[in-house]
Amino acid sequence: MNRLDAIYIVSAASIPLVLALIVASLELDPMKHYISFSDSFHVAVSGSNIVFFNDADSGPYIRGTITLHGNEGNYVRDRQWFWGSYGFLQERFVLKRGDVTTEAFTFMDLPGAYYRHFRFISPHSSILWTLMVSFLYPLLLFEVLLLGWAVLRVRRRHASLPPKDDRAGSG
């Protein structure tokens, strides 16, 4: 078995797995049902998406609200790029309340991809991040790999056939 055949087998086996995960993602709660690969890397499924996140206690941050703004804070929008409702934004919000300092976030919203990153500075430094990607991307990738494999197989088979004159036989 060559490398292309291995890619075909993995792609063909992965498509039903992704479809099953899509169905499961509609029922599972990512706050309760996730797989931990380490203390700071977890994977869950939610709403036809695969979700990667770092804090199992907080769970994945999926379009909720984290309150950062207050009257005594400094708010700075560092960078932004938007096209319609999609884009990137980096904002810094430094809020001091007693001994607690919070510095805020970066986010990305693209078709089928979502990222949030929050950094809390003191008294205990911590970071919360979540990356959510639509299952459509791996599904399309596996389908493109299958199609590429099929095209290469047809080309190889066609290239190995003798010319039409030789196949007709002489006689």
C-alpha cells in the first residue's frame, strides 16, 4: 500500500466519523462532555463544531458574556479588521479593582471559525481561550483528498493502458 492509498483509507474512514460527531454535537453539552489531553488542552463538540479550549473548570467560551468593563478602567482598541460581520479584533481593557487587574481580549470571527482569548493579570495570572471550528472544514478536506486520490488513480490507470491501436490487435 502506498501513501496515496493510506490517505484514501483515512479520508474514507473519517467522513462517517465526522458525520457521527456532527450528530453527537447537537446533543452533547461541551461544559460536561469533553476529552482532556492535558490540564490545559481539552476538546469538545458543540453545534456542528469542534471546540478546543484550555480551562476545563470554566469550559469553552462559546458566545457568552464575560464582564470586563467598568467605570475605572482604561479601554483601548489595538487592532481591528472587519468585512461585514466577520473579522479580527484585539482590544485591551485594563480594569483595576483593589488587587484584581483584568486585561482583555482578542477575538476572531470568520465563516466557520471562532476564537476568543482573555488574559487576567492579578492576583492570579490566568488565560482563557477557545477555538471553535465548523466540522464543514474537515469534511471538505476529506472529500477533496478522496477526489484527488480518485483522479490520480484514473490518470495512472489511463496512462498504463496501451495505445488504442495496440489494443485492437493486428490481424
